[in-house]
Amino acid sequence: MEIQYSEKAKFFKPNIFNILNERKAKIAQKGVKVYDLFVGTPDFPPAEHVMKVVQEAALNPENYKYSLTDTQELKDAVKNWYDRRYDVTLNDDEIMSINGSQEGFAHVAMTVCNPGDLVLVPNPGYPIFEVGPYLNDASIDYYELDPDNHYMPMLDKISEEKAQRAKMIVVSYPLNPTCTCADKAFYEKLVEFAKKYNILVVHDNAYSEIEYDGRRGFSFLSIPGAKDVGIEFNSLSKTYNLTGLRISFALGNADVIKHFKTIRSQFDYGTSYIVQKAAVAALNGPQDGVVKQQAQYQSRRDALCDGLNAIGWKVPYSEGTMFVWAPVPKQFKNSDEFCIQMLENTGVVCTPGSAFGSLGENHVRFALVLNENLIKEAVEKIKEWFEKENIEL
């Protein structure tokens, strides 16, 4: 029997990630030291008090039943955290847990979009921003982020025709991959734009706790009128190193949350009680580890950016996120070629900018997931390669 696969199944083909993973494995098998700055998986452990709560919860057989809904304990923890951290008041009906922001973005367009409805997404931007609407049969249009404009959306450049057609706009700062932050003045303009054209704002706030040089992250929901026009995803993955537990939240407009919850009830039986207990422990517990971790990420950023700039590679200092966004040296035809060549010549692996849209091309993204000493070793390997090959910077 020959299975006829859907167009969506055919859409996702082996790509540069597969190629880099295969070559990384082959290099490691040869005994070459690999410096993996590829995927944004935190290398910091979860807090000990969170792991103890998970351990205790896992021994309770009641926690293995369908949860179906978020516990009041969890909703209270989220409300208290948002109040303490962002000075934002949330009600119970404005909160819903999801299986990570990736899952949320994969399904949220179902809530507001019919097939063919227009969704505005950033270019460059994280892949799920466009993949999610695509999986929901929405039409996708890109608003371009120009480095000369600090990778900020130019809302006034979105045509009247597109603005009138759009049902949803995806926005995210600090932005992965460009590592730039936005101020509240931009979000005030965004709320006005969304109200004018009746567009749902979906804001990804994964990195508010990883900002540098004295910046203080904030919530989109802290902007007056934001709840009227949008929701925010906020994840515990990077803030509390709970990536494998898959716990995030959709927060904001109560009517959107209500309809989104109805959609999700058709394929999700609720967040595990064990995971909910972990989230409560993280949100209610000591936050000094979050502050310490942010400082460590900044030290890693400095080790990488200081080192690369010292060898002549003009790499901007990340403003936020756990990444660094760097231009590809001029003599390479694209970011894929550069990443492959750097891996094979230095053992350093990072992500090509092509993975983040057409305007991500000619850039690469480094993940700050190695300690400072290893990052300095990686910089030294890059320096040796650049000098040996007379790579133009």
C-alpha cells in the first residue's frame, strides 16, 4: 500500500538542522571536541526546592489522574507572580496553562482564524510564529524587522489593505533570534494599532527574566488596553529551567482564553498535577536563583561578545534572551555554508540565520548554554580558524 501524505506533512523536509546534527555526531565520533552553542536548552538545573516538590508529587497516586483543569493553587500562584513581578492584576478566567508556548503557538490561530485569514508574523522571527498559523490553514504575511530600526516593527509600514485583512499579529520581545528589546512606548502604539484594525495581538514573553545591562523586562499586559486586544504567552522553561516539563501560560483577554480553552479541550486533558505542583513551587518559591542565573547569562554573553569582537568580528551585544545574533563574515555565500564550515574547522556549532526567515540570512545565532571557560575556548578555536584561512571580517 502506498500512503498519500498531506501537503502539510510534505512541507516539513530535512533541513540544515539535520545536516548539522549529523556532522556534529561524526566530528564527535572522531574525538574532536564539540562546542555546542546550537539549541537553546538551558544547562542550568532546576531549583532544588522545585525538584523536591516534583519528587513528592510523583509519589502520590492521585496526581496521575486526568487533571482537566488548572488547580486554584496554580492560578493563585500565577496571579501573585504577575502582581509581584509586573504589577499586573489577573483574574482566574484570564489564565490557562498550556503544554509550553510552542504548543500554544501551534494552536492559537484556530481560535480566531478561518482558513485563509491573515496572520502577521515577524521576519526574522522564531519559526513557530509562522508554522503555527500555517498548521491552522491561515495565510501568513511578514512584517519586516530592519536592523537599522533596531529590529522593531514598523507598524506604519503595514499597508492599509493588510491591516484591514489581518486577524492576528504575533509580537515577541526580547526577540529570539535578534536579541533586541522593545520599550513600553512601542507596545502602546501596538495596542492602538490592534484596536484600530480589530487585530488580536499574541505576545510571546519567554525571555523577560533574561535581559541585560540593567534592563528590566515587563509584560505586554501591563500596557493600558492590552487585555482588550491580546493575550500573552509566558513560559517557565527558560526562567526556571523546566523545559522538559512543558509548562507555559496563555494569559489576558478572558473571551479569547475561554474560546482557546474550548479548542484545546478537544485534544488536551489538562496539565499534569505533578507539573502544576512544580510550577507552583517555582512561582511561589525563592527567586534569587532567577536573578543569579540572569547574571550568569550576562557573563556568558560578555565572554562570547568580548572575545569575538577582540578578534575583529563585530558582533552586537545581546540585549536580552539567552542568545547572541552575529553577522556572517563576508566571504561566505550564506549562513548555512558558514555554520557547516565553522563546525568542521573548529567544532563550534551554532544555528544559521536562515532558520529564522529570509531576513535572518547572513546571520547566525549562538546559544549561551556553555560556561564561560568553554565559551572562551570556542572563541579561541574560531580565532585560530579565521587566522589560518584569512577570513575577512
